[in-house]
Amino acid sequence: MRNTLKLMMGLVLLCGLMLAGCQPTTGLYLGAKALPATVVPLPDALKAEQHWRDLYVRVDYRIQQQGNRLTATGVFSFADYPQLNMARVQDFKLKLFLLNKDQLVVDYLDLYRTLGHSLRDGMAFSKTLEISPEVTALSFGYEGDFIDDNGTRDHAWKLPKRHF
């Protein structure tokens, strides 16, 4: 009887842990404020092919909107800094943040994720998503790990700020 009770409690605990691990993490950046230098008003983003660059990445992209559907297509590549200073990328995620009028994140997605990819090649992306009427701007961001010739890891990120 005592062993059965322990087994049942262990199973309940295990099921609870498994369910907690399945919870979506899509709320991680919701409500965070985008860095002003990364914000592109939606009307400007829809005009033609656009370019966004920073120390680690270059993104050549086109945004098209049809009703409440937004399509982001383009190519991202690593900028000169990681190409000159790092040997390889270990894990890297390029993100697209959808912002409201206050430049707060209302939705986001990974445009591209690369694991162990060359630092020299361009990587094409194409994503379509539904947007809410409150979306007035967008912002790119990223997070990732690079490794140099000595095995030293460099963690890089440019993400909206949770506390502002």
C-alpha cells in the first residue's frame, strides 16, 4: 500500500513536470520595448526592399501585407565582425518583432535559425503570419553563439528590453 502511494505520487509529479515542459514560451518578449534604432514603421517597411545591418548581421528583406497577413522574405548573412573574428556559428536565431504604437512587442517569430552554419553564406527566409490591427511597426533582433579558433564562445544578442 505504501509503495503504491509513493508510485502514484511519483507519477503525478512526473506528469506535472512533463506538462510544465510543454507550456508555450511565446510570451517571452511580449510587452518588451524595441530598441529605437531597430524600429521600422510598417508603412516604410512595405515600400520596397529594405536593409537592416548591425555589428553581427545584415538583413536584406521585403515585407508585403495583404489584409491581416504579413509576409517577410529575404536573406540574412553575418556581418564583417563575426566573419573576421569567429571561426563558426554554433546556434543563431534571427527574430522578427511586431510592435504596437508604443514600440512594445505584441508578437514575434524566429525568421531563421542556424546551427553550425558557415559565417560566409547568405541564408534565405520566407515567413507568413497573421497580424493584429495594433501592429504599426516591426523590429529585427537576434541571439546566438559563435566560437573562435581557440574554442572561446561569444554570445551575441540584440533584443527588445524587458525593463525600460
